[in-house]
Amino acid sequence: MRPKPIAIIVLAQLFGTSLWFSANSAGDDLMRAWGLSSADIGHLTNAVQLGFIIGTLSFALTGFADRFLASRIFAACALIGALANAGFAMFAEGMSSGMGLRFVVGLALAGVYPLGMKLVVSWVPQQAGAALAWLVGMLTLGTSLPHGVRMLDAGWGWQATILVSSVLAVVAAGLILRLGDGPHLVRRTGMPALHLGEVLMALREPAFRASALGYFGHQWELYAFWTLVPLMLAALPATAGWAPSAISAASFTVIGIGALGCVFGGFVSRRVGSARVAAAALALSAACCAIYPFAVNASPLLLATLMLLWGASVVADSPHFSALSARACPQTIVGSALALQNAIGFAVTMVSIDLGTRLWPAWGEHVAWLLLPGPVLGLLALRPLWRTRPAAS
């Protein structure tokens, strides 16, 4: 693996994806300033998810992601996302204006996350599982980064926390524009736009179908968990009386440790294969979902261990679904197939985020059981792959 290109891509992914949950890091401030509920925070998150879905579907159906340089699409989208995110911090005055700007951030992220995956494959196609583990690890760390900025509690207000993400996204655009695409990029230059049926044909391949269905189950849990983490931590008896900066620090740790889970899973996948790493992560996160409601009154050490295991395992399988799907579908449509898989997966997240944030006031810690069917069904869907002879990533 060439370390320099991959290092640049994963750093750009870290900076670019910090846009994703920048508003969530200021959730308690927004709830006070705008008179919002936990369900409203879910709506702001879902505005990003909806923008991402429409963006990825547009890439998938037009073949845009496979017809133009991935590095230029990434850079342009990172800049657009930075501007929309800055607009949210500086000009949004409530849900109506805030939702629209968060939607544009989601549209822009459709050119950052999936195109980042394609850039990785364009540089190291034979080591996709391990390389994508680093990429998704940076997505995870990027998701937690706004919580990390806010935990510094410099007294600059929630707007400054969000603006830091915009600055980082601009840096990401510059890094990728300078790097360019890898030597293994497959482009559809001069070819017509893809039809939906052409992309959907990839689902006829059993290996791609198993990976995609496993990914959808994984998505049911992942983004809802990330959205609920600050609410869950603030409601624990063990954190009673904690300052908002301390809750932000804990949220940063629980979400950010997923980066280590991704990197560790990428290392292990070289020996046992991506499918078995994904299956192990699904099983562990399912166990955490099931146990959590019984553990909220446990000792702080036991509870911290459970939350860290959950944070590490909930995302550790994500890069391996991408690697498995990229290997299973035709290479000329890999960008569009991954974009379509992402679009459907993120549509699933909108349902679980909405239900989780709506039910949180009534269900409390038992909302973890709402997330449980995702990893369980994902594990069952992936069964044909993890029961076969493992292939190194």
C-alpha cells in the first residue's frame, strides 16, 4: 500500500466529514436557543441524511461518479458543504432556514464519502478492505470531531464549533484536488448515463446482494446510535451534574473510538476476510444493544466499558461492506453501485433516527432495543459470505 496517497485521502475524509454532525455537537445549545425538542434534533440530522440520499441517487442514476474525475467531484462538494455549513452557523435563525442548509450539507457529502471510497479503490484496489477501514475510521472520527471541538469549551459559542468544520472541509478540498485520482480509476468517458435497471442488475449477484442487505441492517443502528449518544450519556445517573463540555467529551470518546474499531477490523480482515470481521462487529453491537437498558445503573466502569465496546463495534463493519460490494459488482459501475447502496442505506437511517429521537422521551434507555433488529437482520443477511472460505482484504 502506498502510504502517502491513502494518508491524504483519509485525512481529507476526516476533515470533510466533520460537516456531518456539526449541528448535533451544538444540540443542547440549539434546543435552548431555538426551543427545540430531541425530535427536532433528529429532523436536523435527517435533513443531512435526505440530502445525502438524493445526492447519491443522482450520482448513481446519471453515472456522474464514473464519468468524471473523482478528485474534482470530491473537492467541489467539500467546498459546497463548507459554505452551507457556515451559512447554518451564521445565518440560520430556526428550523425552517436551518433544515434547508443542513440539506445542502447532505447533498455535498454525497460527493465526499462515496467518492472518497472510490479514490481509495483507485489507488489500492487489491487492499480495499484494509484501506477502506482507515477511510471509514476517519469518517467516524470526523463525526465525533465537532464534539471534540466543543468539549474545549472556549466560550466562543456554538457557531464557532460549527465554523471549525467548514474550515476543515476547505482544507480537505485542497488536499484531494492536489492529490488527484489513482492509476486504477475506471472511467466511463463519453458513455451515456446509466439507467436505474443497469445499476440494479448488480443486485442479481448473490455476493453483492448479501453485502448490501447486511449493510442496510448495519445502517439501521449506526446513525441513530450516533445521534442518540449525547442524549443517552446526559441521561445516565453516573453523569448527573456533568457540564455540557464533559458530555461532549464523553460523546467524542464513544463515537470516536469507532475509528480504532475500523482500523483494528481492517488489520484482522487480512487474516480472516472482510465478511467475518463484519459479522463479528454486527454480533458485538447487537449484544450491546440488548444489554444496554440493563446496564444504565451499573458501576461507572462497567457502563463505560459497554459504551466503548458499542462505539467501537457499531461502525467497524462499515468498510467491509463497501469492500465486499466493490469486489462483487462490475468494475465499470462500481462508483454508481456503491452510491446506490449508500442511498438505500441512508434512507434506512432516516427511519431509525426519526423513531429513535421521537421515542427517546418516553422510552429512555430502552430505545436501544429499537436499534437491535438492524445488526441481527444484517448478520443473517451476511451469512452466505461469512460462512464461506474467507478471502483476505
